[in-house]
Amino acid sequence: MLIKISSLDVKYGYKTVLKNMNLTLDSGEIVTIVGPNGSGKTTLFKAIIGAIPISKGKIYTKPNLRIGYVPQQLKIDQTLPITVERFLKLAHKNFNKSLDKIEALLGSKDLLNIQVNNLSGGQMQRVLLARALINNPEILLLDEATRGLDQPGVASFYRKIENIRNSTNCAILMISHDLHVVMSSSDRVICVNGHICCEGAPESVATSPEYKALFGSDVDGTFALYRHHHDHKHDSKIER
Amino acid sequence: MLDDFMTRATLAGIGVSLAAAPLGCFVVWRRMAYFGEATAHAAMLGVAISLTFEFSILAGAILVSLIMASSVTILEGRSLFLDTLLGVAGHSSIAAGLVIVSFISGVRIDLMAYLIGDILAVSNMDLLMIWIGVGIIFSLVIWRWSPLLLVTMSEDLASASGYNPKKENFVITLSLAIVVAVGIKVVGVLLIIALLIIPAASARSVASSPESMGIIAAIIGILSSILGLNSAYLFDTPTGPSIVCVASLFFFILVTVNVFFKNKI
């Protein structure tokens, strides 16, 4: 067991953002957290990495757990000149030894000498993922890591994630809005809205009334979008 | 050699510029200019208290700056926005400091010396204190360089990598308080923030890595204090403002050159 969260409450001031969260994560699992904006998904991640104080409950993590964290976005002040190579070095003490590995993770070494401020959305996502993978993490936390990627980009991103899991047995906990893809690649889905609404295998969550209430009662467009992509899910299954 | 007041002044200027350079970069990267200014203003209250109770001005300045910076950090986000809080804390500190100083009878205190510095009056003891301060800041910043950079870019990434952002932020706050305290003699509480920001901002237009930005800022700071000091001597102008004027000149030239080059390419 890598992480065990029991009856976790997180408050910002007087506002309870997360209530009575329970979650366990084992090696090799892909678990996805879905939920509307402001439902506390990112807060949960911040609690796991220890960036915010928790007001109740416990977060147990395996001693010396190696966490690879991909944040929702990274905005670096324009006044800070730093290349991708230097940025990646900050994560890693034996950087030169595994320069090849980093090139492999990045897909090329073209990015290494680019200033982080000049990266495009897709490049930034590659760099952040590479950074998260440098230390051979036992768990990967992905917070909407596919933001700014186009449809093929999203698909190949999730293939990459599955490959990582298969080759390293790394656990993956991700927050995602790509409901259609999530459903096909996760072992478990947790639906969060300040608390856990429902959880389980993707199929059972997708058909549960709580899930439908949360995403069905949302803006019409979202639901339509979900429906639309749901068709494609079957295509991608056939492909495999 | 140290008997000459110009030599002492030059060494003091070089020392403060050296300490201010890497720290100034962090102030710029983290958008802490206003925070730095409030910390410097708070130092005036420290000076006033030290003068009243007749203990070390350096200790008083560091202490009050630290108290101000820490309480603002704790209060941040509770009720008021950070810049409002800083404005209140910084300006009330400097006002209170000036009021308190006016009550001190007997000794005639030259307020301007604390507000804009009096580098020509630097004693051997002052010089020693300045260089001890430089040593402390340098050791802190070099020791924590990588985590500080990471925290500057993203506190969450730093947390996930096992660093404690609060601890790293305190390193910056502490170093700021020290640089303000040792800088009082050189450029005063009103201008020390200029010595932090202007060299770093000038260096930005030519630097391509965090380290080179720090080094270039240090060179610009040192050149500014030497040139500023000498022109102050030559034209009989106040030293602190002269040093800052030279630094601004560097900024203006480098930014112009940079814009010119970028337009060409």
C-alpha cells in the first residue's frame, strides 16, 4: 500500500473543502478522480503532497515514498530566466548520469535549451511529465495533465501513462475532465464533490445515479460533450 | 589601508551590492518588491527603538524587520490582501520610527543618514558587520539555492519533492532583514530596495540562467557603488542616491540595448 487516506477533512478558513475522504492506493493502480470545478480535487492532491494543512483525519504514505507530481499548470515569472535542462536539474541530483533517460522522457533533446517561459502548452506538459518521472516515482499524481492538448494528444498521453504503469508498476492517481478516456483507462474511478459521491469500476460509476446527477445536471453542453465522446470510447476499444 | 574613509566606503558598497544581488533576483522573480520595501521601512522603527534604548542598531533593525515580515506572512490571506497589509505595516513602522526618533533628546540625530545612508561615515566596525552579513546571506542563499529556485517556481512542486516551502520562504525573509540592516549605513532604508531590485532587473535583459542573472546583478551592483561613490565625491552629491542613480543608468542602458537588439532580430 502506497497511500491510505482516512476520514480526511480539509478546510480553507471556515470553508470545508473536503469532508470525510477515504482512499487507498496500491502499486500499479490507475485511479481517476472526476468531479465538477471547485469540488476539492486539487485540494486533495495538495493534501497528499503536504502543501496544505489538514484539519481532520490522517494521510498515511509509505515511508520515503517517491512522488511524481504534475501540477495543473506552471506559471513562471517572466523575469526568471531558466532553461528546461536547468529546471529538470532542480528535481534531480544525478542529472547528467541519466541525460539519455531525460531525452527519452522528453521525446527529444530539442527542448532542453529552450527557456521554460517560451514553452507551448503541449511542450510544457511534456516537460512537467518528464520532471515527474525523473526520480522513478512510485506514485504519479496528475492534475489535469492533458490541459491544452488536442484530441490525438490526449489519447497518446493516456497511452503513455498506461505504458508507464505497465513498465514500472507505478501507481497513478489522476484528476481528469476527459471523462470518455478516463472511463476506458482507469482501474477505479472516484467521483468527488467535496466528499466522495461514488466510486468503483469505471462501468459501475458511469451508470450510478450519483454520477449521473453530478454530470447530468451540469450545463447541457458538458453532458452532450460527454455523450458525444462516449461513442468514441467504443471505437478506441476496438482499436486495441 | 582601512584608515582611508573612501576605501572603507568602497568596501562597504561592494559588500552590500554583493549581498543584494542574489537576493534581489529572488525579490524580482517572486514579485516581492513591495514586501522588500515594507521590510526596509520597518527597519526604521528598529533603528528608532535601538537609539532609544541604546543598543545595536543592526540588531534592532533586523529584529523589527523580521517581526514585521513574519506577522504580515501570518496575517496574509486572513482578512486583507498582502499589499494592503504591507502598506499598512511598512508605512506605520517608518512613521512611528520617525516620531520616536524626534523624542530622543540630547543627541542630535541626523535622520537623513538613516533614510538615505551615510556611506562615508562607515567605521571599521560597520565594515566588519556588513561583511559578516554578506557572509551569512551568501552561505544561506548558496546552501538553499536549488530549493529556493524550485519554491520560487512552484511551491507545490517543491512540496512534492520533499521541501518545505515555509522554511525556504523564511530563508528569503531572514536574508532580506539582514541585507536591509547592513544596507542602512550604505544607502539607507528608503533606497536599499533600489539596490536589491535595480541591478537584478538590469541583469534580466542579458541573463539566460538564474545563476548568470545573479552574477551579472552583482557586477552591476558593484560597479554602481564604485562609480556612484566616486561621482558623489567628485560632484559633492549625497552618496546613497548617487549610487542608485548610477544603477538606474545601467538599467536604462541595458534595457534600451536589449530592445534595440530584439527589434533587429
